[in-house]
Amino acid sequence: MKQNIYDNEQFFKGYEEIRNRKFNYNNLLERPNFLALIPDLHGKVILDVGCGKGDFANDCMEKGALQVDGIDISRNMIAAAKRNYKKERLHFQQAAIEDFVLSDRQYDIICSSLVLHYVADFEAVIEKISNAMRPNGIFLFSIEHPISTANKGKEQWIKDEAGELSHFVVDRYQHEGERSQHWLVDNVVMYHRSMATIVNTLIGSNLQIEKIIEPVPTNEAIEYLPTLQKEHRRPSFLIMRARKSN
Amino acid sequence: MKQNIYDNEQFFKGYEEIRNRKFNYNNLLERPNFLALIPDLHGKVILDVGCGKGDFANDCMEKGALQVDGIDISRNMIAAAKRNYKKERLHFQQAAIEDFVLSDRQYDIICSSLVLHYVADFEAVIEKISNAMRPNGIFLFSIEHPISTANKGKEQWIKDEAGELSHFVVDRYQHEGERSQHWLVDNVVMYHRSMATIVNTLIGSNLQIEKIIEPVPTNEAIEYLPTLQKEHRRPSFLIMRARKSN
């Protein structure tokens, strides 16, 4: 069963509240590092997997993309995207990546931001994405970092007697699979995979790694949002750019 | 100053004792996974960086290599290698990789087992190695895993009140650089680098990642050496194979 947590009313409300904050992990940490790896978009045909409310898809159009398809499992998100952005050659569709119909060699660029840790069959989805890419195409994605997902749902940050953060726990690293946690609501399910699995799955689907980023916050970002200091101690996110090799 | 800890008498004695044990982390975990990534060696010209007593270099000759050069910073190791193995086209030399003179496009395969975490200037050494490789050549190395090196010298395994292992600590992940620890003797210095730095340094030197292994012990290995069970909880080693792309 594919998880559609973003259409849970309580979750969506909490999520909106976080994303609407002026300073959050997305806009201070994940976004700038993700955007730094975006190639030239002029004339490109792009798929955004997990497009949310369509901001990034629309930005791609503004930056010269020929066509952008945005998909998202959430009805809420796709409804908002369609309301927010109306452009020729900018399409939004409610669909999970597992169900979305993709033709061979359809896209120049496929992007996915903080979505693929929700996917149960990572290998099948990566193979599907790779098949839909044109030779030399770019696949750019971010995901929760394996260091961060390994022991999710159990102990992560340990506090000392004074209530200060003492250290971060890594455990169950080689036990890949479901991690259930409370995030806004109970039982948000994601999947932990090792770095080796992530990298080798891409390579096995003819996607050559070009760059890995484990985002480090700038000093300015830490001033805005002091909890970002923790990112020096262990990475929350992993961003990868890969190129289709044939 | 390049570290030559293996010529410290006390260290060498302790190291010998560990390596001579029938079951250790090397022969049960690192070796089998490293060897699994070795390509066909027939007719190949090979460099082994940190060859120790020359066992692997000699194995390469036995498996059909045309020529094997083994270098090691340790006088002790090179003396043993020269004593143990005498073959035409099998050469041993006492040298740090930083000082060893390499010609362009000299080698088909360069190997290095558990050495590069001792190197201060990783980028310079990787560039040097890449330059010495023939187009399409293979670079295969193992290194202590970034999860394992991040907080080395400070807290790593935390024990509970009963003295059992509770969990493993990751901290200071983004603070790359020296880690000093007691291992057989005081102040053994190694260098922590993030996964992103390791991968991006290779790619920046035209070495395309082909495979990553974070070794998991077999059940049989755990029967021989029960402490290997910990490897399910966090990886000690990282093994990578990369191909020279031009």
C-alpha cells in the first residue's frame, strides 16, 4: 500500500504550518543545496516526482524548460498546484511514482525532493525512472540520510542530565526496511536504506553518480534557525546527482 | 609528517598479534568483500598501496598479473615482504604513497586496503593515483567508514547499566580532519572524511564509482567471532571500486 500521508487532514495542517515558517530545514538547508545541482533547464523536458504544490515545477518553466510534468500522490497538493500555476506545457497529475505511466527516454531531467524514502520498492522505482530518461539525462534527488534513518522510530538524539543534546545514535544500519515514527501524526512510515544500497541501485540502473551532497548549514542559516547547528554533528539529508549513461 | 606507526615496536607487536589470530576483522570481513571486487588480473600491471607483508601482491602474481609493485611506509613490512616473496616482476619498496614516484598511465589496477584513512591530503593522493592509471583502469580501496571515524577518539559504543552495548555514537560528522585514538599505542592518528568528500574526490579525479560495499558479516563469520555482530548495527569499513573514465 502506498502511503498518502499528505492527505491526512491533521498531517497536512501540521506540514503546512512547518513549511509556512519563514525559516525551516527545507528552505535553509535542503533547497539551496538541491538547487545548486540543477543543470541548465533551457528547452528541457522535466519530470518532478513529488511536486507538492508545484513551486519547483513552475520555477523550471520560468527558467526556460520546454515542458514540466509534476506528479504527487496527494490530492491536496495537486489541487493546490493546479490552482497556483496555469501554464501551457506545465502539467500536474495526482499519481504515485509507482503507478505513473512513463514512456522510454521521455525526459531530459527527473527531479525528486525528499520523496524516495517513502517508496517501498526503491529498486523498481529507480529502474523506472532510469528507463524514462534520455541518454545523458540528469536525475537529481534528495532523501533522508541513511545515518538519520537507521534508528528512526527508536532512540536518536540522546540528552545528558542537563537536558542538552549529548550525541546522536546510529543503530540497525544494516537492517534495511520500514521505519515507523511519529511526525505530526502517528505511524508515518518511511524506509531506511544503506548508502551502499542507494548508490549501487543507481549504478545498476545505468545512473552514474556525479555528485553527492550531505548538506552543511551556513552560519547565516544557523543564525536564523539555531537547531541547524545539529547538522554539523550528523547529516539529515543526502542529495545526489546522477547521469544516465546510455 | 607522514605517520609510520607500523615501525613503532610496541604497535607492530600488537598488530602482529591481532593479524595472526585465526579470526579477525580483516580475514572475516574486510578481505572477502575486498576480494569480491577484484577484476580479472591476467596480464595486468598492478600497484598495491600499503602492501604490508606482500601477501596480496603475491596473490595477484599467482592469479596471472604481469607485474605487481607493492609499496608500504613501514620498513618492517617491506623487509618481511621481500623475505617472503621473491618473484620476477614482483617489486617491493619502502615508501609512502605521498612520496612514491608514479608515471602517468602506468597501472591497470591500483589497490589499497585500509590505508587511505591515514593520509592527510586525500585529494592529492587520489589525484596522483588517478593520473597513474590507464584509461578504463580499476581503483579498488577500503577505508574506515565515515560513520565509524566521525567520533573516533571520543565516545563511540555506549554501554547500558548492565555493561551491554547500548548504541553507537555519531558526532562531529562534518568536522573533517585528524582523529587521534589509542589503538595498541597512544596517539594513532587517522583522518575522518565524510562520504560526500570521499565520493566527490574520486569523481573529481575522473574515477567513476562502480560499486560501494559496507561489509556485513556472514552468520558463519559471527559464529567464529561474535563481536562481528556489531557490524549489523553500524559499518566499520567502506569498500569502493571505481573506474578511470578517460
